[in-house]
Amino acid sequence: MKKILVANRGEIASRIIRTCNQMEIQTVAVYSEADKELPFVQAADEAICIGKSPVAQSYLQMDNILAAANQFHVDAIHPGYGLLSENGTFAEKVEAQGFIFIGPNADTIHLMGDKISSREIMSRAGVPVVPGSEGNVENAEKASRVARSIGYPVMLKASGGGGGIGMVLCRNESQLQAAFRSVKARAKTNFRSDHIFIEKYIENARHIEVQIFGDRFGQYVHLFERDCSVQRRNQKVVEESRAPSLSIKQREQLYEIALLAAKAVQYKNAGTVEFIMDEEGNFYFLEMNTRLQVEHPVTEMITNLDLVEWQIRIARGEAIPLKQENIHAEGHGMEFRVYAEHPNSFLPSPGKLIKLQWGSGSLRIDSGYREGNEVTPFYDPLIAKCIIHGETRKECILRARDFFEQTTVEGIQTNIPLFLRVLENESFINGTHSTNLLEKMKE
């Protein structure tokens, strides 16, 4: 594998290119008209514009990406996260044209991308799933029957959804009836399928996930767990590893279930098994992300491993680089997603980064922008990920506070003031917070 095309943008494209450079693999960046001045374009050995600024006219244009791959004679394509990374059709097209897709096979992506089928597969494999409907909920009458049988509140979810998109919380019958048609219509528009399902909404839940890897030799390992309970609009903003306030027994149970899930679909490459944990400490399968996660650096921080290197090595046919007993975690890591958005309303704040001065400390910054760049309204407003490490969780929190207090951003608004409030929050400091932390902080 001598040359890789990175079918993504921003910080994740830069991050993949960095590992390729270390492995002496050449890189090709694809970019939109809006992104031509961003660091990832300059970081690659070669780069080509694949379309106009709107994402549908550039980064989602499979044929344009594949044309670039052919033009530059690449060996493989790394999809990053988001965009086409969990599109089974894209994976099929990549392989049909003779390129290696750096990720799981297309069949696995299709299976796990359909949340109804993934629930059924996991349930059959003995993986606990959130109580809910079986199969597609075709109409509002069936939705009512399911909701009454499992009890309100419930989550109405699009089968093709993910990343917090395509779900609505319903606390009673009237809310369910009001939301059903709109969720079904949005599912059809956004995910090309109007199939929806219902799950019991678990109050005061924690969102915990396990990083897993599989290879073509049938070997599977986990790289410990991450807590992703600090969320806005069902999307993560702070992640940490290890998860606080879990017993050794709970961690071992998590890993066992996650590896069971991986084996159930003969998983290959990097994946993440996401769970919801209730107040009694029970874990339930939410979904499997068939790609590299946004928050993978927090795992790299505590294991001192390069997950992108592992992805590339497994994609070119090698075995998982380490046995389970040789994978160790040291200290505590936290990742903060810095967004160009209002810290209270979470509305996007595009504009020019007039000043971008990060604080100092024991940390890593994966940034998609540099001072002087324009944050445009066409894409997810993630500017950078700041990953802090400490010997203990307490030390990590203190270092994060110092870092963000020293950081200066001018020209746009960011959610850094929100981080400073989270880092002072008693339940977060104690590690007893849940996914409704930010809502409670508004009260």
C-alpha cells in the first residue's frame, strides 16, 4: 500500500495524513471549493478539487472521489468518519474499482447501518438490547401499541439514522402521535428509508462505548471503553477514557459483550460498540459504528497506540498488531470537541478565525483550521479536538481548566465557555453525570 486517498476533510483528514507520513505512505487529499485553503489540503502529497462547496456537490460525490483515485493511481481509500464512511454502497464501489477500502466490508456496513437489523442480529447473538419494537413500525397505531407495552417515555428512531440525527423523545401518547409522521418523513428524506423503530427511553442514562478491532484471521480485541455522556442534541461534545464510576466487574462485562457483538458480524478493522447504561448499572446495545470514531484520540492517549496505523495494517491483510494481554491503559484522557457555535444555543457561528491561540499543557490538538482560515456554513462546525491527559481523572480536569482558560479565539463564537462550566460542575467532577447533564445545567 503505497498511496492512500483520504475521502474526508478538516481535522480527520489531517490526522490520517499524519499517520500515512509516519508509515511512508503517500497521500491524496480531495477538497471542495470552500476548503481549498485548509491545512489538510497542504498536508497531503497531492490534492484535487472534487466539487463546489455544498457537501452534496463535493464530499458526497462518489464518482468524483473515485475518478480522483484513478487519476492519482492510489491503492486504498480511507473514508475517515461521517460523510461516506458508513455508506456500504461507497465501500462496494471502492472495491469494485480495485481499491482497498480502509474499514469493514460493505456487508457489515449495510447490516449495522440499518438499526433495525443490527438490533435483531445482536439480540440473536445474546447481546442485550434496549427494550423496544421488533422490525419496522409501519404506522402510528402500531407505534402506540409498542409504546404502551414498554411504557413511556420512548424514543422514536429512524432505522437509517445515527450520530444523534433522526430521533425524537416522546413522553406521552400525544407527543408520539404528533412526532410519528414527521420522523417517518425526515427518515425518508435523510436516510432514503422511512423505516422507524421504538426504544424505551432510559432516564438518567450514561453513554458508554467500547473500541474494538477485528482482523481477517478471526481475532478480536478491545481497547477499553469511553464515556460519551456529555452531549448536546444527542451529539457528543466531551468524551473520556476510562469511564468513571465503573467497577472492574462492569468493565469486564462491557468488554465481553462488545467482543460478542464484533464476533456476531465477523467484524474487521476498527469499530465501536455503543451502549446505554441505566441507573442500576445494566448495559444495553445502542449501535455499532463501522468506522473510526471522532473520539478515537482519547483512546490513543491512554494506550499510546495509533488506531489509524492499525486500520491501515489490518486493511492490507495483516493481523491485529497486539494480543489482548499486551494492550494496556495508562492515566486518564479527555477529549473536548471545539465547535464554532454559540455556547448556549448551540447555533453555528461561521466566520473568519481572526485569532486562534491555544493554551499549553499535557495535551494533543487535532485541528482542522489555522488562524486566518474561514469557518464556512457548509459543514459540521468542528474546529478542533483538544485531548488532555493526566495521571488521574482529577488531574485531567485541572489541566483542562487551565488549558481552556489560557485559550483565545476571536472572530467566531465557540463552545469553550460551555467546557469551563462543565469542568466546574459537581456531578461531572464526581463522575456521576448522565446524558442530560447539559439540560440540567440550563435549569
